[in-house]
Amino acid sequence: MLPYTFHHIGLTSALNVMLDTLTKYQKTGNSTFALTIMIPTWNNLKYLKNCIKSLQKNSTHKIQIIVIVNEGKDGTKEWLEKQNDIDFIHSPSNLGICYGLNCVRSMVRSEYLVYVNDDMYLLPNWDVVILKEIEAIGSKNFMLSCTAIEPIDTGNPCVVVKDFGLDIEHFDEERLLKEYKNLYTNDWNGSTWPPTIVHVDLWDLVGGLSIEFSPGMYSDPDFSKKLYEAGVRNFKGLGNSMVYHFVSKSTKRIKKNRGKRTFLLKWGITSRTFSEKFLKKGKVYNGEIETIKLDKKSVLINKLKKIISC
């Protein structure tokens, strides 16, 4: 299918430039899928290929893959043009995560959105576990996450630490595929970071990712907070739907926004307060989280931090 380009629609000059340079390549036509995988990438072709290989090799259900190509100076665009079953959008500049994920919404051909980093390798049955969980939930009011296996300990209580390679050159795929089932863990509270899964109606209800967090730092907890405000109380990490994550191969290169401050000024609490006290991050999953009211000490601490940040 021939690419089509966004047209000028009378927004600000900066946004017009962005829209005028975006090109969509929809190769899947009107097909329908069980899940839509959205993968932002920024000159990271070797990791992107590994990620897509894992999806094609280890997925059981019919999945749609949409890649958001930022710049693509390393041959990413040319490689994707040769693939017959991968949809993508290309921007000659770096859109970042927020604009990037939002702009592919019109290309989605399933009910469920899965946001995946390009430096992830998805393990067998990752999608089977997710779809069984969605069927068991029986509603659209949820946010699910896969469990990441990472080679280094970053202090995240929801991550399993096991080294199968710090980078793609040292990735031991064979050993990972033999051992990953031994790393299954309990389901956990606090679904926030990718891979994340939501229903498209929920995504639309809260307007996708918030562009004030561009290029993307802290857009994940902000999205979870928006879902929380919309009434979602099921933020579940699945202990037997797993991915291997090489850890921040793109974010190390980007000029970061002050997302921590933006979150505090927007919501009046820190992202840490939200993750730990509201979402119960890392705690064993025992059902939907309760609606809570912060104690006076926590309220005061958050107010002082907001004042200091202004």
C-alpha cells in the first residue's frame, strides 16, 4: 500500500511542521488482530530487529506491529519498507514517546494496545497469558504489564534480575529461552511501565499520553494517574508474561525533560507517592487497589515539595 502523508490543518507553525513531515505506511490494510504492538524506535535498528524477531517467533495470537520511526538514520526506515507485515510511521525528527504513540492511533486494528520498548525481547506465551487475563477480567477497566527480566539491579521491585546479556552483542537468547520459566514470579501491583496493555477505549478516554511530558520522561506514571482518575483500580503486573529488557538503550542518549517536576506540579503529589501509596508498586497482587486518602504527613510533604518546585 502506498504511504500517505498528514496534511496542513491550520495548527501552530511548529505542529504544522511536525504533521507535514509524518508519513504513515499501513501495510496490514483492514485486517483485524488480537493485539496491536506499538514500538517507538530512535536509530536503534539492531535492537528493533531483535524485538520484532521475538514477537514473530514467540507470539501465539495474530498481532499487529506498528513501529514509530524517529529519524531512522541507521537504515530503520529502509529495512521496514522491505517488510510486508509491519506497519510504521516515519518522522525525520525525533517525535519522542508521547507524540509518537499518540499519532499511530488511527492505524490500530485491534481492541488492545501494547506499548513495547525496542530494546525488549518478548518471551513465549507472553500474549497467551495477557489475553487469558483480559478474558478473566471481563471489562475494559484495567492496565496490565508484563514482567521484565533485566541484567542489572535498578532497585525496581517489580523486575526479575538475571543477566542474559547487557547488550545485543552479548545476548544469550538460547540460555534465556531455556531458563525463563524458572524466573516466573507472583503477579504484582503497580502496572505503569512497558510492556503495558490497555483497551483502546480507555486510551481514548484519557487522551493517550500527555504531550507536556515530551519527549517522554515520567509519561508512564502520568498515564497511570490519568487512568486512576478515570476510575481504574486494576493495575496488575503478570508474573508469567515475561520480556527481557536491555535497559534504556534510547533514553540514555536523549535530552531528558523534567518529568518528575511536571508530574508534581500537575497532580500535587510526587510520582513516587502515587506509585508506592496509591498503586502499591511491587506488592503481591491481591485484587484491585483501594481508593485511599493520604495521611496528613504525606499531604504536607507533597505540598512542600510542590512549593519548592514552583
